[in-house]
Amino acid sequence: MRNETNSDGKKKILFVTNTMGRAGAEKCLQALLELLDPEKYDLSVYSIINRGELYDDMPEYVHILNKKPCNKSVLDNAGLWATARQILWSLLKKFSFITYIPYFCRVLAHQIKTKHLDFSKLFWMLLARNAKRFNEEYDLAVAFIEGAATYYVSKYVKARKKAAYVHIDYLAAGYLPKLDKPYYDRMDNIFCVSDCVRQVFLTAYPEYESKTFFFHNMVPRDRILRLAKEGEGFNDDFDGLRILTVGRLHYQKAYDLAIPALAELRRRGHNVRWYVIGEGAEEDNLRALIKENGVEDSFILMGCFANPYPYIAGCDIYSQASRFEGWCIALAESLVLARPVLASRCAGNEEQVTDGKTGVLIDLSTENIVDGMEKLINSPELRAEFTKNLSGVALDFKKDLKMLYALTE
């Protein structure tokens, strides 16, 4: 085994993620890397799927281990096809599909039983098995997200210490504890990004209580405020109230409930538009639902933007009415920008939003979205109060960073 430090005295840390798209967890990884001292730590990043815009945003001192990084979207059609090709190649490599069938069937049966079908989770283990191997031994290897990154770090990376992050409601997201347990067993620490996420995770794995900790997602407040003043925001000359959601087009985000909610708000005479920044596999289904509800001119799928912050700063109401979350980065960014919020009661959201003080929390349904939005739409004074309560909120991540540093000692 090599010495604990390199010849230049730096500790080596490897971060592994599933993709390099500009989603919440990946943006938190970027923020965390920006807080780590490159004079003390030799920092590397590897992405299981070699694709995503966030490659362009990595600090210069971070080593990207992927060969020929692709900085294109993971979620557009080209990105989805690229992922499909990688899955197919992994299935055919050394006839992997033969040994993979039992795992695939168990996960699929679990998803059908829990009525939570998510094709990505069917293949995370396969992609981890066939990802690139490195001979380097690290002082710390970090799986920064669930699924493939966790399986890969746990089994295929050499490191003195290993850690895994959990960003979501683990059970609601459809993971299968019996199959994942051997991989979490190998982790020295498990970091959950909210207390709710930690409690749910410990429901699945009570035996991990002593090594499972609450670790805040890193939110770069100063950068968000700076970028909100750069670039262009809304320019459609709309004179009503703007509702905004930032998030991938996925079942998790419950757009299928938001679309009829907006249609009802319009029927009640409210001059509002709902904008969505994001892309994903559900786009065609959502466009059909938008047409079905007759809101083509008022429920706007905008696609993705490298800098969404001028839009967040320019909206009247920010909505995060999701089926489940962990600790939502887009919601945190809206709070940094002091936007009045409507959010669903789920893990993470309830820790980020104080009902009646910084936003409105609802039990998720179309009817409750309508009622919650009407409360905000009809009361400019309430929206102003929420904005005032959010202004100037400080963020401190020193305790969280100490937990990470301790693993390199």
C-alpha cells in the first residue's frame, strides 16, 4: 500500500457520479469541489455515463478521468440514445446479459410491485460493472449519488476510505435495500442531504445509524446572486404572474398534476403562466397533456439554460410540487433568490420551506396546487412577506466539510 499522501503532500480524493448533466446533485458536486482546497487535495472526477454540460463548469484544478468528455446534454434525444447505446454495449460485453438477467428481474419485479417503474435503475448495476477501472489507490473515494456511482465506488475503486451520498427519498425512489446492502456495507460513511432523507434511509438500513450523517448540499449563494444579474430572463412581454419550476421532465416532478392545475387557475380567471426549465424523456407526453388541457399558450416548456437564475429571479412564484425529493437544489436556489414558494410536503421540501413564513406547503394533488397557488396569487402582501423573510439568509458549510476532511486523515 502506498503512503497516505502523495509526494507533493496532497491527499487524493475521487468523486464518482452517474452523469455530468446540470441536475441538482451534479451542481452540488461542482459547488463542493469549488470549496475544497486544491493546495491540500488532489481532486478527480469520473462519470459513469461520459456526458453532460457540467464538464464545462468544473474547476480547472479538477482532473477529469473520462476519456474525451462529452459536454452535451444527457436528457435530450441524442443523450438518451447515447445512454441506450452504452447500455446495449454493456449487455453484449462478454455476454453480460446472461449473468445480469437475475438482477434485472428482481429489480423489475420490485418496481412493478411498488408501482414505481424507472428504467434507469434497471441498468445502473450493469453500467457500474462495465465502467472503466483505475489502478490508482485513493485516500478517499466518494460516490456522490445513488445507483451506478455507489455500486462502482463500493466494488471497483481502490481507496483507504469510501463514502456515499444519498440525495433522495431512498424508498420512494424505488431502490431495493436487499440488493443494495452489500454495497453500502463497504462504505465508511454515508452522507444524507437532509434529515428526512437520513430517516428514510435508516428505515431501510437501521444498522447503519452510526455511520450515516446529515450533510448539507452545497449551494453557492454568491455565485447564484451574481449569475442572476447576468444574461437575459423572461422577454415574452407577458403582463400577468409568472410561475416557474426548474427540473427534469420526469414523473417525480408531477407536471402531470401541475398542467391541469394551471388549466383550472386559468378557468377561474387568473392571468398566470407556468414556465418549466428542464428537459427529459417525458416531454412528448407532457406536450400532449398540455394540448389536452388547452394551455398551449400558458404552460411553457422552455428547455434547458446554462444560467437559469435570471428566470428564477424574475418569476413571481416558484413551484416545487414534486412527488418526492431529497433536498432539492432548484428549490434552494429559488430561496437564495428570495422567491415566494409553493412546495409539496415531502422529504427535503419540509426542511427547506417554513409553511406560512417562507412559502406555502401542500399535500400533493391538483386541487391543492390550485388552492395553494390561489393563496399566493390573491395576496401580493403574502408574497412580499415571504421575500422579505428570505432576504439575506446566510449559508455555512464548515461543519459539513469537516466531516469530509476527517475521512482523509
